[in-house]
Amino acid sequence: MHNVCMSLIQIRGVDDATREELKARAVREGLSLNAFLRRLLERAVETPSRDEVLARIAGRPDKSARSSTQIVRALRDERSSEPLA
């Protein structure tokens, strides 16, 4: 068995309607509210932030060797030269 340190997170000020909707979604997915919220948080952490996405985009080369039009034409030409099944 793994000895994992787990943290407790408490969120105050959640209105009743929000809590009830989260609970209903958890039930629909066959999860406890705790498991449902944990999964939401894990997905949020796995999703890159806006700044991370923008940094990746900024790190790309400025220009492709071919334009999107050239790429699409090449793919169409390739497809049209394939024998029909």
C-alpha cells in the first residue's frame, strides 16, 4: 500500500444551488460528491493555463515552410491519385 500524503481542501461560500447541481452531476456519473470534485480538480490541473498555451504558441517558429493552402492542395492531390477501392 502506498503511503501518500493527501491534503484537505475546504471551500467556503458555495451557494446551495451550486452544491446541489454538483451533487446531482456526481450522482449521474455514479460518483460521490468528493470523488466528482476531486476529478474536476485533477482535470483542471492537467489542462494547460491560458498563459502556458500562449507561451507554447509564442515558442513555435514564425512561419511554416508551406501555406495552409499548399498543404490542403497537396493532400487533395494525394487523395485523388489513390486508386478507388
